[in-house]
Amino acid sequence: SFKSEMGKISVKIEKKEKNNLNLIIKDDGRGFNINKIKSKAIEKGLISKDKAENMDDDQIISFIFSPNFSTKEEVSDISGRGVGMDVVKTFLNDINSEISVSNRKSNGAKFFIKLNLN
């Protein structure tokens, strides 16, 4: 299916608890290539092939938060260096906050960030 070169990102902010702020960030891209992430995680020794086969898509996607993890074969100025998402997760953990991500089945990705305001 054809995707426009122009992407859409939506950001929703919710305050459901006194000391927390939720950020929900969605895009309308291709989503994550689960097989590519799974292959890289196995190649890097993060998981065995048998265990990977029994993981759901969201569990596989969580490997993007591993240090030095990238599915890019070539490094550019903006991608493929394997730094980025692990730094985001570490920073959020340091401020007692959390991030998770899920595929939206060929309709992009969804990031959920729970910020602790204390």
C-alpha cells in the first residue's frame, strides 16, 4: 500500500493522576518491522531464537530500548548508531517515569510516556 511522503504525528496529553502526566504519541507510518527487530535481537544475543518465537509483537519491539540496538545496516548522521531509545528510557527511568511502545498494525507506532511530576 502507498504511503504519502507527508507523515502525521499526534500527541495527546492526559492528567489522570495527581503526580503523573501521560503523553501518547502516535504516527501513521509503516510501524515496526517485527521480523527485523527479532532477527537483530537474536543476532546480538539478546534473546534465543526459541524464546523470540514465543514473544508477542510488543515484547519484540521493546528491544529497541536496548543499548546499541539498531536495525539499520548503514550508519548515517541521524540513524543507525544504536543510541537514542536506550538514552530516552534511561533518562525517563532516572526521573521515575516510564515509556512503552506498540505497533499499530501497519498504521504506525504508538509511544506511551508516563511522566512523574514529583
